[in-house]
Amino acid sequence: MLRVRCLRGGSRGAEAAHYIGSRLGRVFTAWVQRSFQSTQAATASQNTCTADDNKATSPVPKDCPVCSYNEWDPLEEVIVGRAENACVPPFSVEVKANTYEKYWGFYQKFGGQSFPKDHLKKAIAEIEEMCNILKGEGVIVKRPDPIDWSVKYKTPDFESTGMYAAMPRDLLLVVGNEIIEAPMAWRARFFEYRAYRRIIKDYFNRGAKWTTAPKPTMADELYDQDYPICCLEDRHKLAAQGKFVTTEFEPCFDAADFIRAGRDIFVQRSQVTNYMGIEWMRRHLAPDYRVHIISFKDPNPMHIDATFNIIGPDLVLSNPDRPCHQIELFKKAGWTVIHPPVPLIPDDHPLWMSSKWLSMNVLMLDEKRVMVDANETSIQKMFENLGISTIKVNIRHANSLGGGFHCWTCDIRRRGTLQSYFD
């Protein structure tokens, strides 16, 4: 059985626990150490599979519209996001910690306003074409409702404007026949769930489970207001020490920090996902699923799928610039680790909310078909050498809003059964 050590391994894990404890007190320190010194205890105590457990099972009701266990079974239905009315988030502390300094002026100038209109128009057209191609491949496509994200809102704890409903992968995680709404960590995304409620209510009325994780207050205490970040070197040092802009004040996580492989679900502690959020997911999904924390040499971890993207049974894309600290555990379990080629996107193309590695942020339609950027010929060749046919789509302007094909979608139904790939 796979055993994944938590945090950043050994002494680094202890440092992270000590850091959290120093901020929140001895009681919480003990809880963190018990919960996150490794996943071994959780796996042994409540997730040990018997011979019967290892058999393929299908507990989802036959007519349920929601059913997805992994990232590669044949895709039948998907939610695709919208770029309409997308707004630049206000330049708050959590946004600053998650964006590169060369774009800070952009956020300071345009926060609360629309993204550049011409660029947005091209992104909308690209996503419409992507939807048409998915439909042509036999996939049912659902879209969130258009909303005016420029409207200001106020809670007892903060004020903000909205952002968009472009990336359903950030908000929604499908595990079996359950849709989980993530609490997320950016104040500009507090009300993003509203764009998806019509769709989710329909799925619920047709038999799906529907869970909303505890909604965070997003009070000032959730963020390290003095997070000392000013350059890439600082980011590396802080991440290596297990220090992030989000604290352990209350649970928070983005669904895109989780990636699924049947009974095993992998997650990273990041700028938007804290240990309390991970622990909430672990308890919620136990005993049927095992949640493992993995970590990377990443100066600014936020969302796992441009760093570590599982594309098939025993097959994973691992970013060569952000190596996984636990990669040997996958290799020992018989998995093939593929390092994708360097992205081809030009340096002058605006990527306000992401890195060039969106090239590996692909969407598997099944084990032998993948949706990939039409401009990224190198990774196309990599897939073809693996015997996987490429469906080429240009979403270069949509990339600027912070996501590739995996980000822009949430797979609602894949034809497959629940299996264990790590026993």
C-alpha cells in the first residue's frame, strides 16, 4: 500500500508543524502533529483495504448524472467555465502572494475592473470553440450562469468585488456521485458558487450528492498580513519552510489542489489550501477514500494540475521544474513518471494568473485521447509517442486568465468504476 509522508518530509514537516503551533498554540500543535506527521496512521486505522475492497465497485446509483472517480475514464459530461464579465481581483494580500511581481502593477491599476476587453473577447471565442469540439467528441457540456462580477459586496469581515466563473476545477470536486463545493481562499471568489447553483441543483434533483465545505469568514486572521514576499528567492525559502499566506485560522482549500486516482486522492498544502482544509476533506471522504499530502519544489504552490497531472492508470505527468518530493513512492508502486517538455508559449504573452506550464494542464477524454494546446507541438509529440491521440484546441488567450483545459473544466461523469491503484 502506498505511504505518503506529509508536508515536505522529515525535518521540514516538523518545522512546518512547529511554525503552525507557534502561531496557534500548543493544543493545535498537537493536533497538527497527530494529523499530518504522515498519512500512515490514517491509512492504517481507517483505510486498510481487504480483498473485497480491492475489487472494482460501482456504488453510484445507475441513473445518477454524476459519477467520476479519476482523471482518465471515458468522459461523458463536463462543466466548462465562462470568461464573460471576468474582472481583475483587487490587489489584496492573498492575491499578491499568488501572483508574480511583474504583474503587481496590473492588479494595482485594474483591480475591480474588467480584464482587457479585446483579450477577453478572444478568450470567450476560444472557449466557445472548445465547447463545440467537446460536443463533437460526444461529450455533454454544461455552462455556469453569466454574472456581473464587478458588483461590490461586503461581509462583516471584508469588502471585495468578484472575479469570474472561468475555472470550475477550482471550485468543484467530483468524487463518485458527490459534488463538493470548495470553500476557496480568495475574497474575490467568495460568491463564485452562485454561477453554478442552477447546474448543481439540477444534478441534486436527479440523484447526486451535494456537499458544501464550511464557508470561511475570510477574516483578516485567515491571512498572514505581513507575509514577507518580494521576489522569487523569497518564495522558494518560504515554501521550503512550510510558510504560506493562508494561516490555520479556519479551513480553506481550492478543489484544484486535489487530484484523483480512484480510492487515492492527492493534495498539496498551498497558498490557498491549508492543513485544516485538507483534514476536513480527509475526514469527510473516509473511509472509502484516502487523502495523501504530497509536496513539490515550488516557490508558489497554488493548484496541483500544472505541476502533477495524473493522465492514466499508473501514468503521471510531473513538472521537471517543480519536482515532487515523494515521486519515488509512485515509482515503487509501478507508476510511469513522464516529464513533459518545456512549454513553447512566448515570453511576451500575458499570463496574469499562471505560469507557462499550463501546457501540461490537459484534459483526458479517455486513456487514448487528450485535449491539448494547438500551439504546444512538443507536448503533442510526447502524447503521440505514448500512443495517445491529441485533440488540438487553441486557448492561448484563455490561458491568460489562469488556466488550461483541466482548469477550465470539471468532469461530471466518466464511464468507469471505483478502483484502487495503489494496493
